[in-house]
Amino acid sequence: MWDQPIADFEKQNPGVKIIREIGPQSSTQLHDLITQKLKNRDTEMDLFVMDVIWPAEFASAGWAFPLDRFFSLAEQKQFLDAPIQANRYRGQVFGVPLFIDAGLLYYRKDLLEKYRMSPPRTWPELVEEAKTILTREKDPQLVGFSGQFKQYEGLICNMMEYILSNGGNLWDDKRMVSTLNQPNAVEAVRFVRDRIIGQIAHRGVLAYEEPESLVLFTEGKAVFHRNWPYAWNVANDPQRSKIAGKIGMIPLPSFPGGKGVAALGGWQLAISRFSKKSELAWRFVAFMTSHTMQKRITLSTGRAPTRVALYNDREVLDQLPQLESLWETFKQAVPRPTTPVYVPLSNIMQRYFSSVLALPDTDIDNRAALAARDMNRVLDLLREAPAR
Amino acid sequence: MRSSHRLAFLFLLPSLIFVGLFALYPIFESFRLSFYRLILTLPWLGQKMVGWENYVDLWTDPVAAESLRTTLFFVVTTIPLELGLGLAMALVMNEAFRGRGLLRAIVLIPWAIPTVVSSQMWRFVFNDRYGLFNFVLFGGDASRYLAPLADPTLAPMAIIVAEVWKTAPFVALIILAGLQTIPDELYEAAGIDGATAWQKFRHVTLPLLRPALLLALLFRTIDALRVFDLVFVMTQGGPADATNVLSFYGYKKIFAEGMVGYGSAIAVGVFLVSLILSLAYLRVLKASRLERTPR
């Protein structure tokens, strides 16, 4: 997706050569790589992609260049609001949204129809449907559900969708205290451990990131699957999927009485504070996120655009009809709270989630209390007055 | 006399500069940073001198304690396996037979492959659906397949297997070098005295191999204490922190979380544990050298 736009940009701007460095697929590992360059004040790297959870950290550390001078409020209004908010920190904006992602539920339409089931609206319904289908299909390789439960950032996205759709939260952004040990949050985690892991999902999901969990689904070996929007095109491509045309996609379920919640994901373009060519870097950012380029990238990759106008674009909707139904999900997707200490908080939460899911005998209440205490210690750092 | 000293110093200078710049300076710097609270993502908090606070925290940090246990478990399980396998491989390679040169080259392949590459390979081997591991154990019976990298008990074992596979050849190489220093006459003499093959091994080979074995032990212990790349590629410390070895924990603190002070304290901790063990080994090694010097 990058080669053609880069070539076009270079043609429009004679004398400019853009060098693209390929990073690891995992957001966690890419974070380590990019922050390493920024810590070293590397002037070679002019711009970089930023996961939706990084802007506050990069802004606070003084690594990302504030874009307010280039990126006007009027222009910001052309984009979906949630990712713009994720790019703001203390009144300034630090990135331009390139793609938007939100958690979705994929399911095997053919299997649900075969057993006269309607797509689940609650998590318990999903578990029951999956169990029934597994019992009747009698295929030892078939699993009821696949998602991302490895000890990494994706685990936070998956788990927050359960917790928030049960009325819980990860932490209270106003009072700056962890809420992981609140009853709603604990109850949701207990549900995942007792009803999903080792039940409708095999324990192997505890080592799965997106690619492995998607392969299980596209091989036709999973009834339900949680993933980002890109999975729709992959799963419907007969070259890469055995279930092309046999799938459905809906917003994620909730717990009874709650509201379904999709974690907001996505990637931004940002400029390094140490770049010596910030003007030129901005020209490329503006080019990549322009209406024309967003449309072209959307049409060629199927990834969800960040500009509002494209969700009313006939040509886009003709080719990607699913965007129409995704619109509501994107508008309501919930970002992980923005904070410069996101990574330490995430590591504490990953440790907690992974421990209680992988070790079925652990005392969830006790672990949740410990995790909350550790998170509060980190959050307390934000209350401290600046050094002289 | 003085001028020859000066000349010697001159010759030593490049090595001294090199060691100073690339070994001593980073160690010193880590020591210094470990007494500060320095959080890269919160620059307004500044760099605050906190004395022993990071070490007190480290001492009471349950994650660090668990991490130390994981690391020590890794050390005490991998090393006997590596030494045992390495010794067996070295004994075979030491015999004269056709194709010995080829075998010696082949045995070294796992050691020559970059760890990042071989870890990726082992990750595939232990894949829960398509991995060779499950196929070998259970054939086509997918219902019995295990997910080693998703299981807190099996994941450390998977890392151990990958480590032993990779480093046993290295141990074999050191032991082979040791074997070749043992003069044939000793075996001949033992043969004349009527020693069996086992007795020759037990009373000639093993005692004379002691320095080589201790050397291998030293290298492997220090290396195993610092294990990082296997974990980084195969598990990222999971599941449930079961493979969160000390180096990986320190790495995450410094490089992912930006907690430079606390992460440095972890690094110093790893350094001290390695140093103490190395000194202990060196004493034993020295003692065994002295034993061999003729009186």
C-alpha cells in the first residue's frame, strides 16, 4: 500500500526521496523500535506511524512534533472524532489519523443458518450458540471462538470489550484510579476465564495475536471470531480463505443489560521532533491523509478510512458495502484512555489478564486487587508536581 | 625496565580503551542511573536522586522475584542438558571415522543460525495447530494437540528445548577441544593395566576434561542468566509471565515503559548475580588448574 503513494509523492516533489523502513507486525515491538530511535534523537527518521495509544506518551516525552500549525481545527473536523481525540494531548494535536480500527464480531453465516440461529447479541448467547454448534458438528478441529489472548497489547483490546460491555472500566480517567477490581470488571474477566477460554475457545488462543486467530477462522475452524475490520476482506478472499462468502460481521455483543463496546484502534502519521525537515514531512502526511489518497488506499486495501466524507462516497460504498454498517461502530468505538504512562499500565493489566486466564485456579479478586494497586502506583506519578 | 613497562602499557592501551568504553562505562552508567528515578515519558518530573529506593522496590517486587525464579529455573535445567548432550556429541566427534569432518560441521549448524531465526523456527514447531511437535506426538489426532506456548507450565519447557538445541553444539566444541589435549598414551597405559572403556572414561577422560567442562559451565551459566532473544521472539514473556526472564523484564522496563532508573536496577541485579557465579567458577577453575601442575 505504501509503494505507489510514495512513488506518486516523489514524482510530484522532484528531488525528494522517501525511504521507508519496515517494522515488526506487532504494535508492542514496533513501539520499542520507534521509541528507541526517538530516545536517541535520531534525525534520520522524519515521520513514523503511531498506534492509537501512543500520542499522549510521545507528546509528553517530547518526541512527537505538535501539528497545530499545519493541521487546522476546520481540517480536523473532516475526520472521525474518536481518532482525532486520541491524537490530542493537553490541547495540542500530534498525529493525523490514517486508518481507523474497531473490534468486530465475525461469524459463520452458513453454520448459524444451518442450525436456525440468529447472530448473538450478548456474550452468554454467543457461548450457548457456539456450544450447540460444536456438539452437533462433531468436528474435533472446530472451535467455537477465536480472539487475541496472548500476553501483549491486543489482550487489552479484547478484555476491555468484555469489561466495558458489562458496565466496568479499566481505570477512571477523571479520578485517576484503577477500576479493575470493581465487581463489574471482575465479573467480566471471570466470564472470559470460565465460559470462553478452554470452553468454546481452545487454550491455544492464549498464544494468539491477530494473524493466528484469523487463520483459524479463514480455515473454517472457528464459528465466531473477534478481529478488526481488515479481516472482512481477508476472510472473503477465496485465495486466502476457505469460507469466502459464508461469513457475517456484526458489532460485538454485550453482557445482558449492557451495551456492546468496540475497542478503538488504528494508526496515525506523526512527525518526529528531531526531524530537520518537518515542513516536507508534513507535506507527505497531508498527502497520505488527503481525500484522494484515503480513497485510493481504502479501495485498494479495504482498510477503513478516517475521513468522514468517504463513508458517503458512492464509489467506496459500492466496492466496500460493509463500511456503511461499520459507520456506527466507528462512531461509538471507545479509545483506551490517553496517558503518557499507558505502557506501564498496559503491562500491569496484561500480566493480570494473562495470569487469570492461563491459570484457572488463581483467585481473580485477589489478582485484580493487586493489579489495581500496581496501576494506582503508576497513576500517582501523574499527580506529582514538576521538578524545579 | 621502566621503558619496557611503558611499551607494554602502550600495547595494552587499545584494549584498555575498548574495554573501558564498551564494558566498564556502560556498567558504571547503569549503576549510576539505578540510583535515580528517571521516567522518559514524564520528563517534567526530572531526574531525581532516590538513593537505594529502586533496589528496595526491586527486593519487594513480586514480579521481579518470580522473574528471578524463572531465570534460575532456566539456568539449572538447560545447563545439565547442554553439558550432557555436548559431552556425548564431543565423544562421538572425537572418534576417528569416515565423514567425521562433515559431521563436525553439521553439528555446529544450530549454533551458527542467528537465535532470532531459530526462535522463529521453534515458534512454528510449537504452534498448536500446525506445529511439528504436536504432529510427532499425536499424529493427525487434532483433539489431543497441545498448545505449549499458551501453557504456563509448557512454555518455559519450549524455551528450554530451543536453548539446548542451539547451545549444546557450542558446549560440544569446547569439550572436543578439551578431549584433543588428552594424550593417547594415557589411554594406552590404562589399556595395558586392563581398564575397561568405562573405567578409561571415568578415570582418564573425565578428570582431564575438568577444565574444559568448567569453562563450558562458566560460559553457559553467564549466557543462560542473560537469556533474552528466545523469549522475545517466542513468547514475549507470557503466558501469565511464565517466561518473563530477568533480562526481558528489565528490557520492558527500560525500553517499553521508559522507567530507566528501575530498569537499570534490574540490569545491575542481573550483572551482580552473573558476577558472583563467575567468580565462584573461576576459583574452582583455578583450583583445578593447580591440581594439574606437576610438583
